[in-house]
Amino acid sequence: MVVWIILAIIGGIAVALQAQVMGALSGKIGWIGNVYLAYVVGFVAAIVLAASFGRMNLLDYVRSPGTWYQYSAGIYGVIIVGTIGICSYKLGLLPTLVIIFVSQITVGKVITHLGLLGAPVKRVSVIELTAMVVLVIGTLLLLYDRSS
């Protein structure tokens, strides 16, 4: 379990680094150029990783039985990368990351509460609901502080 926690921390660090770099790039090459660059470099990195781990049979991915929404991850990726790039540039790094985080937590809980997209149902608890309300209030305070 410790390995997965460390991996999640690395992912969180990567999101913050990506947001800052993409925010700076959006000011120079625009958000569409930014998305394109991120995906080209990401594609090359994915090929290197796949080759390094000896797993690169793309036909396995094409043949694998999946539902329509499982193939939409790339579209979500474009939305994520594009919004991180433009919002980091326009709002700043911290507000962008906080808004994204709170949105992820909220939508993630709705998905698990309702059992959407194949997720196992786990009903929202009073503690979870309270935590989400506190997160939203904190986000609003952060945004209010920036506007004054």
C-alpha cells in the first residue's frame, strides 16, 4: 500500500509541475498548441515506457472488450491538459489546482455514490459530505482573497 501512496504523491507532484509549465507555455503558444505539444511528448514517453516494460502490442488494446466510455479517456485528457494550461495562465497555479482538486473530489464522490461508469456503489457519508462542503468553502475563500 505504501508504494501506491508514494505513486499517488508523485502523480500529484506531476500535476502541479505540469500546470505551472503549461500555464507559462499557454502565454506563448496558446492552449491548443500547448495541448498538442503535451500529447506529442506524452505519446513519445508512452512508447518509451511501453517498450521498456516489454508490453507494446497495440492490437491487444484495440481488441480488448470495453465499453464506449472506457475509450473516452483520451478526450478527458485533452480537456484536462487544455484547462490546466489556460487556467494556470489566467487564474494562477494555486487557484487552478484547488478548483481542479475540489471538482475531482466532488465528481468522484457522485460517481461512487451512484455507481456510475462501472464504479462500485459507496454511499456518501455525513463526514464525507461535511469535508466536501469545507473544501468548497475553502475554495471560495481562496478565490475571494484573490479578487480583493
